Amino acid sequence: MNLRAYRVDVPEGVSGEWRVKKMTVKKRPHTSFHMFVSVVRQHGRYVPPGTYTGLLRNKAVIMSDTPDEMQDMHPVNNFSGHVLVGGLGLGAAVGWMLEHTDVERVTVVEKSLDVIKLTADHWKQKFGERLRVEHGDIFEWEPPYTRATSSNQGKHGKHFDHAWLDIWNDISVDNMPEFYALRDKHRSHVKGNIECWSEAFLHTLPHGMAWLEENDKFDGWYCDWCGDPGGNGDPGFGDYCDKCEVAVCQDCIDYDSYLCPAC
């Protein structure tokens, strides 16, 4: 199955100020879904007609399983072994990894008890002991084996193979300092990549690249669509999409329109 086509089957429900809701997008969306469509269309995103699942806080859509949001998770396709996930949400990343990748186990840290009540049991019933969900703040959380006890004395080790962090509501350059802060915090117990939601997308935007250069973090561009890494002058470099301005490699850009596949 293609990642963009993956949909969650979490049932609808309400807990506190959080809600899981099914939403139908038509060619001309009904006004009741106007907010949903406008939110996920920002930054050049498009929502094709269909039925989707959204996680709402009060009336604001925090996440959904629309194609572009699913595509944001493409780094997890290369994950395997035991993965640390920051932010449960709808559980889309959990479901995809445990069903369609080489990931064997997932440990999720979720800050909201209401979100855990809404979605955790659904995924636990599917995956059993392969999934562990802990209530905590990923900025403060430490793995159980690093917490000092009489037996382990707080010894550290690289227990996870990879990490996927998805705790942000919006795609914003303001989130970039937190990407690096969390990567620094969890590096001691993650062997491989620590990937953050929307980071790849932000790295392809002019203002995102400007932040990287200003903070000495720039290590070259990479394609927002396929994730192909490179650098300015690299043979794989294509151009920027004329509509949403993301960087797109030669293999992904349409040179007739100068648009990325999403636009």
C-alpha cells in the first residue's frame, strides 16, 4: 500500500476537549467542513474528495489522515526495530509502521490523557505487546530503563533504533529550535535517525533554509517529495515548485509546469 493512501480506522469519540471525527470532503466541500479543508490546504496542500479521520481539539483540526499529512511521515518508511514515537494523535504513524514497515515494536509518549483514551486502546487491540503507550511529555520523558532504581542505578543505553516526533499543531519555522532540542535530548538512547514531523518540508522552504543558515544548521537541500538528499549544485537538484515553493529534485518536478507532484 502507498503511504499517501493509508487511512486509519480509529472510531469516532469524545474525551474532554478532544474529539475523533470522520469527515467527508466533496469536490465543493460543504461549509461544515470548510475549516477542516482550509487548515490542511495551507502551504499548498490539497485534499482530494474522500472520507478522512480527523483529531480535533475543541473545533480545531490538529491532525488528519489526508494524503499530504500521510506523506509527511515518509521518513518512517526506512525505520526498523524498536521505534520511539513522540505524540500518539490518531496513531497513523503507529499503524503504518507496524503494518507496512520492518518496525517490530513502538513505544509512544503522549502528553494528553484524553488522546490516549480516544485512540490508544484501538491500536493496542491490533498490535498487543508490540505497542507500548506511556503518558508523558516528550520534552521531559526518559525511558523506564534509564530511571534510577535499586537494580539499574539509572544506567543509560541506546535502546531505540529510531525516533519519530510529531507533537506540533502547525507547520512553522518557530518549531525548528524544538526539533534540535528534542534530538539532543533523546540522542543518548536512540541509535539511528530522529525525525520530526514537517522538518523535511520546512527545510525546503526559503524561510526554513534561512533559519538553518542563521543557526549554522544548513547541510544542503533535499527533495520534499521523495526525500532525496543533495546540495546546491548536486546533479539531482531540480528547482522550487512555483506554487508552494518547496524544493523538488529532477525526478519529481514537472518541468512543463514547474510544479511538484502535490500541486
